[in-house]
Amino acid sequence: MRILVVGPTGRAGSHVIDALRARDPDLSIRGFCRYPETRSRSIEVIPGNGDTGGRRASAIEVIPGNGDTGGRRASAIEVIPGNGDTGGRRASAIGVIPGNGDTGGRRASAIGVIPANGDTGGRRASAIGVIPGNGDTGGRRERPMEVVPELRMTSQQSDLIDCLCGDLENPADRALAVEGIDTVIHYAPAFHPREAAMGTGMIDAAVGAGVQRFIYVSALHAQASSVPGHAAKLEVEGYLAESGLEWTIVRPQSFMQNIDVAAALEAGALDLPFPLGTRQGHVDLADLGEVLAKVTTEDGHALASYDIASDEALSTAEIAALIATVSGKPVASGEMPAAHLVAGLETAGPAHAYVVDAISRLNAWQVRTGGRGNANTLRWLLGREPARFEDYVRRSLPAG
């Protein structure tokens, strides 16, 4: 079986790859890295794929909707869209906006999408070799392949993963990515104004290449149309259902890994953008990875839509108390002003205006609903009880 994982270097992608390898070490896995920007210390500049060849002063995090014109960045940019803190330390311990399963996590230094992220409880996928795509927009390719040995971080797997570095909005790159592939696992970039078009474009590419199966990672309660990201995912779901492909839709809730345990312990505080008593649902990325590996490698999951959620819901105060109890160190709880989530983005351009709106609406929805779900489907797929938040906290404690 030949599998394409879209976004293999994010937290979700790395968990999926590790879970796939655990089920079958001989699987052929290709990654499609969604953005071609320079990766400091990890991937050399590959000009010509929607990029004007400019070099970066440091690593750049994934910022959905960022129009790259080849300019320089002075420092790392957090994956939290609108964060005006370019690489500084955080007093709070929030990794990404709730519901964003991308490459988030608190950063104290310049760390790109490719190097290990700030997810202290996650695992990294194995070493990644970057295969430049031929669907560039006029520039030239200088190297046929870049191998990234630094990615041998904490993964339990050491196999080389081939990763096509291309533009998810470029039809030629999409076609190259799915060439010879049997199954696509598509995880969309969060808070991107063209998220739906990227998803439907990948579906078209899969159909054109004769791909057999398409597994789409959506979001829990995607029918919540007041949230732009949910509405985009629901549009892709509908398009996929009419594509003629053999498909499976997986709808996870917010991830436990969005809470950076190490950062909370370092700061002695956990500040989240919800009222202290509002209970939020979270699912373990390791459980999601296991589910995706299962539905990818087993029969019986075609034309199925699965809600992936735990039945545990904890408030900020309860999470802080849990971290304190497990670690033996005091952790206070507080409410982060919602405006801090989008600070600095309001004047950053039209694409960022979408991001501001998407984040604000998602956070408001999370406050109203807690993003809670039913664990029965996850329990059935895993054949066991879903992970509890305490399990994640224990795995996330710093060594020693």
C-alpha cells in the first residue's frame, strides 16, 4: 500500500506516520509538505515553487494565509496567528488555538515547521527526505533532494519518509504528490482562507490519478457553520462524498497537545482563552493517529464518518490542578483575553482579516459549547478506553 500523508511534519501528521509504522513497518509512505518556505537548519532553500527565492533569517511557522513574497523574517513566528511575540517567552501555556491541529506549541526560540515542535507529549515522525516537485511557477530547482537527518528526534521509528515539498494550491504539485498513491490522508492547513479549495483540489488530483481511497481529517461538529474553518471542512466533506472515491471522514475534537504542559510548569500558570469554569473537551493525538492508521490499513471503513472525541471535559482550573497534582509543582490558572489570540493581525492584510475572523468565531464557539463530543465511536475504534488528560500530562512531564 502506498500512502500519501498531507502535512507530515505537523503534530497530527507525525502521530499518524508513527501509528502507520507501528501497524506495518513496510508501508510505503510519502509526505506532501504543504508550504515551500525555507526551513532554518533543516531544509535548504528550494526556489521556484511559488517563492521568489528569498532566504529567511530564521525558521517560519505555518501562518495560514501568509502571502510569501520572498522577504526576510527577523525571527520565528508562532503558529498562533496574530501573535505579535516573535520568539519571546510566554507566561501562559497555550500551544495553538483550540481546534487547530497543526504544528503548534509554545516556542522559546526560532523553530520551523520541520524541526521538532513544542509538543512535549507528542512523537516525531521519522527522518524526512524532501523531494522537490516539478510543478514550480517559473523558478529553478537547485537540488534533486534534501535529506533532513535532524528530524530523527524522539520518534520510535527510524525509517526514511520521502516528502514532496510543494504548493497545495498548485495543481501540478498536487498531481505529482498523488502519482502512484493508493490512499491519501488529507489534513488541511488551519485558518487558511482557501482551505476548502485546497481540499477539493486534492480530491480532484486523487480522482485524476486513480487513487483508491481518500481519508479526510475534518473537525468535530463540522456542521457548526458559524465557524469558518468548520464551514470549509463541511464543504470538502460534501465534495468528497460526490467524488466517486472510496472515502472515510474522521472528525476529531481539539487536541490535548494544544496544552503545553512543560510551559505551564515553567511559568507556574496556565492561561487559556475561556472562562475558568468552562469545561472543554480534548482528544489525545496519539488516539487520533491510531484511528487513522486503523481506517487506512483495515477494510470496513469505506463511506464512514467518525466523530473522534473523549467524554472527558475539563475547565482551565481543573487542568491546572491536574498538572499540579501529577507534577507536584504549583500551577495557577487564569483567563487569557480573547483579543490576545489575534493581536497584531487586524492590520496585516486581507488574508489575515480572514484569520482574525476565523479564530475569533472558533473561540466564541468553544466558549459556548466546550467543543464536547461523544466517546462511543472512538472507544469502538480503539477497542479500549480513550486516553484521559492525566495520561497525556504524565507523558508530557519533562524528563527527570
